Amino acid sequence: MRRIAHLDMDAFYASVELLRYPQLKGLPVVIGGGRRDVDEALRLAQGDRPLAKISVDEFPRLKDYTGRGVITTATYAARQFGVGSALGLMKAAKLCPQAILLPVDFAEYRKYSRAFKAIILDIAPLMEDRGVDEVYIDFTEVPGGQREGGRVLARLMQKTIFEQTGLTCSVGVAPNKLLAKMASEFNKPNGIAIVFEDDLQTQIWPLACRKINGIGPKSDAKLKSLGIETIAQLASQELQWLIDHFGQKTGAWLHDAAHGRDERPIVLESEPVSVSRETSFERDLHAVRDKAELGALFTQLCNKVADDLQRKGYVGKTIGIKLRYDDFKSVTRDQTLDHYTADAKTIRQIAGLCLKRVPLTQRLRLLGVRVGSLAKAGSPPTYEKNGALAPVPSAQQATNLIAKTSQLF
């Protein structure tokens, strides 16, 4: 009997921060925005004193924040006030002014992400990586994977991850990925939920359609306009009726999802489509008046993208930029080379050319850099030259191929 698990770390970023600052456990804590002067001052003031010894009263509070940052995550204590991910920090301050505000530290989160995934792979080798804090795991053939529907193995994973990292997770085990994903939300935090095919009517159908991973706000709104709010109501519709209203592909998928059908396999390796970095500014910046600041940030983004590519072992040949203006309108531009690269200088030069193709009269609130059309760095990949395939130039050769251009910033 197929048993698939979805393991989701509980409030992952916040939980990692609480390992660093155990004195904040049980308090409303918000993670969001970049590191600020006040955060650096707090660290420097400690000297050799352990971070765990910092007094709670010394931490920055959300009520004192000014800027346009958004929440990345929050502790469960903060969520009780209606504070959650993607909410603006200034808006969150009105809901929970007493919350402690900590900056995002992606390097630390990636370290713990690698740690908990290594633990899982030691127990169950068939794992699909779904991001920094969640995975799918095939329990079917793993010793103990069938016992109590997978509960025994899920409990072992929870226990081992907690003992070795101090972090908790929630696990849903079901016949497929669709149901496992839903089940992992049933008993959060630090919970386990088991779903069998016979549980569809009692555990799944009473839920709102929005609980199906893949039904977004627009589809949910359309379903509600048609009088469908629960999965049971969705399951009661004829296949052809759904196709008539949502199209062949989406209608068929909705019909399968409502009946708990999902044949997707566990994907052991997934190739990234692109690598990107972006940053939102605390204040709107202008391409001319803030040229120096924007130039430094732009170079920093290009360097980070290059580092990410090299660390992951990829090269790419489509380089692009993303801008968001002060009126929230976004624009993207990209350029495809005839060679692959992971060189920071090359990425910076081509991204600079892309900037020349967008209007820069308005102030900017976001800037991003992206490299796509990826290939494994060690293949080596080839490109077409004079009708024949030639090896990709080295980073230095690629740089030399690009004409020197004046940069906007």
C-alpha cells in the first residue's frame, strides 16, 4: 500500500532563531526585513557574552520599526494576534506592537535545512526536496513505513530531528502527495496525521476547497461564485460540468483532487529553472539621485547570484533583471548569451545592459537579478558557433566576449 509523507518544519525560520535566542520562547517574535543598525548594535554590545544571555528587554520591538519590510515568518505566539507571513511590518506593528523583531538570516536557515534533510535521508532514502523547510518522503518500502499507517516512522523522524537539531516538525502520511500535504497541516505544531483512502469523506471532504494545494485565491473565488465552498461540494460535481467551467485540464484536475486522486511520483532530483536574488528597499530609490547606493546593491545581487550558481554547480546563459516601481508596477528584461556563465562580472555586465532597456524615471522599490537557461557546470555544456557545437568559453573568455559598456549604476 503506497504511503507518502509530507514533512513540514514548524515555523522554521522562527524556530531556528529561538535556538539562538532561547530566552524568547513563548513570546511573540516576528522575523522580517534585513539586518539594521539596531540589530548590529545589539550584537556588538554583547562582547563575549552568549546570545542566550541577552535580556528580553534589550531586543528591538516591532512598534519601533519604520520601513516597508514584510514578515517572513512569526512564532505561534505572534500569530495569535493576526500577524503572519507576507504582512507588512508596519501593519503588523499595529496588531502586535510588543512583538520582538529579528532580521532574516538565510545562511543560518539553510544550514539547519541541510541538517534535517540529511537526517531524513539516513532513515528513508526516497525524499523529494520541496524547499528550505518541507519535503515529501516515500514510506512505502521503508522498514516501519507501513506500521500504523506510517505513524511509527513519522514519530521516529520527529524524535531524531528534534534530538539532533532542537527543531520540531509536523508530518502527514497518506496514499499520495496531495493528501499528505493536507494532512501535515491537521495537527500543527509537532503533530502527526494519518489518512487512508477510507478517510476521504470524514477527514478531507469537510475542508474548504482552498485547503487543496493548487487551488489559489482566484480559483477559490470562482468556485464560491458557483456555490462550491467545501471539497465535498466539489466532489459532488460531474466531471463535464467542471470542464465546462474551468477548462479541460483544470476541470479534470479539480475532479481528481476532490476525490483524493494523485499519481505524482516522488521526484528525487529536480533541476532548478533559474537562480535569482532580489531586494526591497526600505525607501524608494531613484536611478540618478541614488545612483551610488543602487549601484552597490545591484553589484551585490549579481555577486550573490553568481555565488549561488557556483555553490549549486550550475551555469546559465539567460540573464535578466526585475524592477518594481513606487506605484507597484513591475517590469522585467532579459538577454540570452550564446555561452553559459556563472561569473559575477559577466552577470553584472549583461544585467546592466538589460537595465538600459527599461525606463528609470520613476523611483524604485525593488530590484532583482536572475540567471536562467541553466545547465550543470561540469558537463561541460556546449553552444552553437558557426553551425557547429563548441565547448562553452571559460568565465574569463566569456567576459572578454562582452563589449565594455557604460553602466547605468
